[in-house]
Amino acid sequence: MDISQNAPNSSRFQVSKFILMGLPGIHEWQHWLSLPLALIYLLALGANILIVITVRHEHNLHQPMYQFLSILAIVDIGLATTIMPKILAIFWFDVKAISLPECFTQIYAVHCFISMESGIFLCMAVDRYVAICHPLQYSSIVTEAFVVKATMFMVLRNVLLTIPVPILAAQRHYCSRNEIEHCMCSNPGVTGLACDDITINRFYQLALAWVLGGSDMVLVFISYVLIFRSVLRLNSTEAIVKALSTCSSHLILIFFFYTTIVVVSIAHLAGKAVPIFPVLLNVLNIVIPPALNPMVYALRAQELRVGFQRVFGLDKNVS
């Protein structure tokens, strides 16, 4: 164990780095999981980069819905890249050591990107609400300026509110254990090694989850309640199907996003019996959505598929 002695008090020690042990219980063969994780990561990178390029390249995709999708793609790239290179380094090269500043930075980045993803889903829900419930005012309400302001608000909200998480973690004293039974730096996993009281850390973590994730989830739910109420008032079945089809991709993604967060939270509470379960779910919860999001939209949005064909030069038969 790598520890350094504090000058003022020779009896107190501070670890100089943490050791990420990987997936608990399967350290001997966890490297076999590196191939599927690497493939998912490459898929996420490629698909999201393609989304960003296509939305930027195609003028008919310069609509708020696709602009928010492009922003979501950038967030997904950042989220997956925050943890995957280190995880692959652990699995392939046994590079388990991570410095304290690097670990706290990873904690901050993961919290910030996940909160940003939740915020963008809320923006997309508002976009669909206005489009379906107030179609005549849509072009005057959801403008390019609205997209910029909503995005900047979400960035500032998440950047500022998540800063205390790594700061509070860095203020703790880590005097003995430095082995984390995880393949990434999670706030509970790191602060659980502290030798002093972590009540404030736990309180802020819980408060942050409710203020950011909880409020976003409630507002998304309210948006879709209003959307469904408005859609069910339509007289034509065809009109109902058409209206719901415009938000089906978003519904699938937000259902998956918030469901996995709830499942991961429950798994952490029951993680003492099978410790690998919450750890593996936590990793998959960060890696799979960035790969899933562009695939769902690509399968269900014809304009996006046509844009892909044009980007790849396969548009000879595309009008």
C-alpha cells in the first residue's frame, strides 16, 4: 500500500493513490469481459460521432429535436470516455493504480455527464410537449435560441451542483485502506475508505440525486402525462399514432435511462450479498446507454437514416 506521512503529525498517514481492483469476485478472469466492453465502447464512439457529423452536415436536421440529440451524443461520448480507457487498462495491462486527483476528477466527470444526460432528456421532453400540445406556437417557442439557452442552463446547473461531490471527497482523510473493489472511482466506493466521518458526503450525494435526477424525472413524467392527455383527445386513430410516433424514440430512451438508474440504486443497497452485481451494473449503466441512444434513433427516425446515407455517399437513390 502506497502511503505518505503528513508533516504535522507523524502518526497520521495519507494514501497517495488508490488501487482499482476491478470486478469483485472475478479478478482472475475479468479480462475476458474486456472484449465485449471494448466493442460496446467503440460502437458508442462511432455511432455518436456519426450522429454529430450527420446533424451538422444535413440542413434538414437543423431542428431542435435533432440538435438536442446531437448534444446528447456529445455527452454520451464524454460519459463513456470518462471510464472506459481506465477500465480497459485495468483488464488488459493490470494498471490498477490511480492518483487521488485523477480519481476525484473521474468522480466529478461521471456525476456531471450523467446529470447532463438527464437534463438533455428533460429538454427533449419539453420539446415534444410543445410540439404536440402547442403545435401552432412550436416554431416561436422552441427556437435555436431556446436550444442554446436550455443547454447552457443544464451545463451550468450540472457543473456547479456536482462540484461539491469531489471537493467533499478530497477533504476526507484516507489513512489506511486504498483498495477499491471497483473498476472505476465511484463516490461511495472512495469515501467508504475514509478514516473520518463521511455523513456530509452521503447527505450531499443523496440530496444531489433528488435535486437533479429526481426533479428531471418528475418533470419528464409530467410532460408525458400532458402529452398523452392531449393525444388521447384527438379524434383520428391515425393522428394519435402519428403524434406518438414522434416521441417513441425518446420514450424508449428515458424509460431505459431512469429504470437502470433505479435498478443500480437498488442493487447497491443489496450489494453486500453479491458485490459484483452492483459494480457490473454500474459500469454497464455508463457504457450501454451511449451505444443504445443513437441506435434507437437511427432505427426509428427516417430523416436521420437518410442523413446517414448522404454522409456515406449512398444517396443516389435518396430523394
